[in-house]
Amino acid sequence: MILGTHTAVFLAIAEQGSLIGASKVLGIKPSSVTYHLKELEKELCIDLVDTSVKPAQLTKEGIILYRELLYENNRLTSKIEELKRASLVRPILNFGIVESLARNLGTDIVKCFRHNASEIRMKTGTSEGLLQDIKERKLDWAIVSRPSEKDDLFHMALFSEPSVLVLPKKLQLKNKEITWEDLKFCGLPLLRYIKSSGGHRITQSFLDSISVNLPEKIEVDDGGVMLTLIGEGLGWSMVRPATLIQHPNLLNNVHILKMPSPVLFRNLILVYRRSEPPSEKELIKQVATNFFEKEFKPAVLKLVPWLEKQWC
């Protein structure tokens, strides 16, 4: 943030939706947040935040100022990054990525920026956790599998992948084209990711949309663990191809089959704060696109060639 303390506090209030949220993100006392807000309002002779309602809301004038400050801050940030590059001052790359893409796309990003960054910090985790880290300014941006519900975060689409069914080999299903009824009465539960993960939310939203209820029993937070449990006959799941290509050694005891219609897709997106877009966002998208076209998709189709039609 380069627009001064008063405006930085105001932007934090607008992004977090409350004075308490702004104090937590900025690491200052709520009384200090109130002080800087009042000083800014005094300087401008304008009421920017209506604190008489809970939670506090921006006034009409506050909304207009917020938009203008975002534009100006983004413009100045881009110009400063340009000046840094020209003077060989290298930025710090502080980002997050979902676990299923950390070993391949995450590695590609590190390789791409290793000569242009003074320091690189990559964190893996669930989409929910990474989104919270961006909001709390622990990360600058992240690649996640679900959008944020907050308007203060911006989303850029990268690529998507269709899910597949993964079942234990010992489970014998008569139908070649498996139906939701087959899965419901197959005698094994649906294995799920833990509730705090983006994968859980994506799957639950999908099942709700098609009005399908399936028996569940086990939740895990790791794709490798899920494939191991399936191989041992403890359940089945809807798995993303990114998980399969990370664990080829765990596929000997499972069947990979087509999902019944409709197919569940996972969208991978770049998420960052509207007030601080990463100057390298276009390069990040280029790295992700190259990864998808030259590494990810060919590896998946080698393993599951019939997925090609679902990507078309």
C-alpha cells in the first residue's frame, strides 16, 4: 500500500467490511482504525463510513472514494513495479496453491520467477485456507479451486478439469455406463474431502444441484490418502485428474471410470486482492496455460484417453 496510512486504513475497512476486521488485518488496535478513519473524514470533510449500523457500511461517498483509490493504487503499484524492474530491484513472490497442483504447476511457477524475485515463498493448502490467507495479507495471491464470496478479491480463470470416478477394483458393477443409482447402492460410501476444503464445497454444491444423496462415512484432506483408501476397498470417490497424475503408484488397485451425466468440473482460478493486483498476473496465467497444454492435459490423456471428449 502506497497511498498513506489514513487511506490504507480506509481501504482495509472497505475490504474487510468492518473496523474490527481492518484492525486484525493491519495488526493495529480498533481505536487506531477509528482514529485514522476520523482523520481522513476530517481532512476530506466527508463521511466515508456509517458506523451507526452493524456491520459498518461505506456511505455513497465512501464507495466512490474506494473505487477511485483502488484505481489509483493499482496504477501507482504497476508503475513502481516497472521502476523496480528497471533498477533491478527484485520483488518478493509470496503465493499459495492448492495441494493437488503444488508439485507440478507450483514448481513451474517457482522455476519461472526464480531469477526475477529476490525471495519466493510458496504455501500449499485448501482453497478455503488460502483465500483466508489472502484476506489476512499472509499471501499476495493464490491458485485455488473455488472463487471467494467476498467482493474485495478478484478472480482470473486459468483452466478446468473434469472429474472421474475412482472405484476399488474388487467392486464389480454390471453396467458399463455407471448411473447414480449404481453408486448409491454399490455397498460402499462416497469418500469426501474435509468440510473446510474447496473440494468438499465443489462436490457438495454439485450433488445438491442434481439432487443426489449418497452414503458418506470418511473424510480426508489428502488425495494420496483418498486413493489408498479406495484401493483398499473402503469407498469410492469423484477424483480430479490432477490427483491421479500426482499419485500414479496408487492406481494399480483402482478402476478409473466415466462419471454419470452431468460431469463435475473443477475450475482453477488465480485470486488476489482488488486493491493489490500482482504485477506478474499475466505471466502467471501464461505459465498456467503452458502447464495445462504441454504438461497436464497430455499426462492426463495418456492415463485416461477418453477424457479428451469432455474437454472439447
